[in-house]
Amino acid sequence: MFARLTFLGVAAFWVTMNVLLWQLEFGSRGGDTEVPVPLVWHKILTAPDASSLSVYQKSERMGYCEFSTGVGQEMATYDEGKLPPEGLAPHADYLLHVAGNVSLGDFTNRFKFDGRIRLSRSQEWKEVNFRITSRTGGIEVSSLATNQTVHVKMSAEGSTMLERDMPLTDLESPGGILRLIGGNMLGDFLSSTDPADILPGGGEHPLQWDARRTRAKIGAESVPVYRLETSVLGHPVVVDVSTLGEILRVDLPGDISARVDEWSKP
């Protein structure tokens, strides 16, 4: 009798746990659940797989991009037939890498981009490098947190058009950014102008993100995703992230979106 009761108890516990897991996975079909933004951000930082996305403007394909993390890059070096070592890279920095190319409008030259951001384990930025190039020129931006400066270099037709360093504090206002790119005249003009007259919302408020767990249809499947939402100059920005941290879709202003190819498959 005791053995039967033990068996029934274990069976009831197993069924209950599976019902709860099923509700967690599929029970949100009728409603979304708010989640902390840091939770989703941590998922992105530690995603084991790269996100390969096609870039579209409306229905026209304009390029591709790939987003990867340092965790995914390190895991790729291990034998697929063996489990990665426990506590993979516990002391390493976080690394975000995005690369790809796009064509814009009637321009015949494609623009290639490559960017890296390094963060400490406490998620404080340490290093930023970003480069956009075309056949005729390019722009490079780099910064180290220890130096508290940003270095910008612009080139065209094989010649350096601009190269300068500025303190990061000078980039906290639109005037500082224009001064970096266009010299003192543009910077002084914007500094003497109310940003609210030029940029909706003044351009001084940091982005406010909202996060929730919802479901999205990818191909013929409805899958759980984390959805991040914010607004830039009055235009919505939406990012869908898998439960493992892979970026599945990004919607940007100007009818520009980047999404996994499976999103469009029936």
C-alpha cells in the first residue's frame, strides 16, 4: 500500500509540474506578461547562437546583418559532440558584434558595417568600435571608457577628410555631435537653438524600454518571444527576442525591418 501511495504521489507531482510548464509555455496565448528589461538584455548578452537577419525596407530586400555575442563565439570553438565546460567564460567580458551590408535607395554602392561593443560583467561599457564603409569612403568611430574620449575618422576617395578626438561629455548634446562632424559652426548653431524646435521631444531624454513575454508567428509556428519596445523621435522601435536570447526581428522607423528568413515562410 505504501509503495502504491508513493507511486501515486510521484505521478501527481509529475503531472502537476508538466501542467504548470505547459501553462508557462503556451498559456500566454490570450495575454502578454510584463518582464524586467534587464532579464531580456541578459538573454541577449549570453545568447549561444548568432542571429542572421535579412534587412528589408517595406517588401524590398536591401541587405543582411548578423548579430553575435562573445558567448556564442566561444561556444563555437568547442567540439559539438562534447558539452562545453561548466561555467563557460565566468570572468570574461560581454561582447556584442553586429556586421552586414545594405543598399540605400538609388545608391549603387553597398554600405558595409561592422560594430563591436565590449561590456564588463557588471554590464558597464568598456570599448566601442563601429565602422561603415563603401567603395568610395567610410567612417570609423571608436571609444575607450578609460580614456573618456571618442575618435572619429571620415575618408573619401582614399583621402582622410576628417579625424578628431572629443571628450565623451561633449557628445551629451546634439550640438556636440554636430560639432564633432561638421565643425564649430554647426555645433554653435545648434547649441544656440532650442532642440525642441528641431528634434521632437528635444532629443535629450534616454530611451525608455518596455519588455513583455508574448507570442509571435514565425512561419507556421507560434513561438514564445520577449518583445522590447521603445520610441525614437516619435517612431516605434520593436525587437523580438527568442527565449534563448536570439534576435528574431527588429522593426525600425522608415519601414525598415530585419528578420530571420523563417519569419516570411508560410
